[in-house]
Amino acid sequence: MKALILFVGWCILFVLCWPLAILALILLPIVWLLSLPLRLVGITVEAVFGLIRGLLLLPARLLNLAKRDAPGRAVAPSHRGAA
């Protein structure tokens, strides 16, 4: 759907101002290539923040698990293994 909207927009631009449409057709792959490193940096930063979040929340998750499995307390069966 996004490609169709882009194509229709380019066709309208081609009818209204064909030199600008040709310039956009030439510059679009160059802009895409320049944006690739920024996407990789974004993916990397998101992964690092996820790792830090996991490390910071690990003690709380472990304490919650220990509290849930405490003796004298009824524990509901886990549904993780259920298909």
C-alpha cells in the first residue's frame, strides 16, 4: 500500500513538474542508502536499551519468582508448557 501511494504521488508529480519527478527518482535510492546506517544505529541502540532494562529488572523478576514459589503458598500450574 505504501509503494502504491508513493507511485501515485510520483505520477502526479511527473504530470505537474516532470524535471522534479525525474530528480526525485534519481535521489530516492541515494537517500535510502544514506539512511541505512542510521537504521542500523537505531536497531543497535534499541537492543542495548533492552539489554540494560533486562539487567536492571532481573533482580525484581528473581524476587517475584522466589516469592511466588515460597513454601506454604499455593502455586497455580504454569501454562508455559501447554500446547
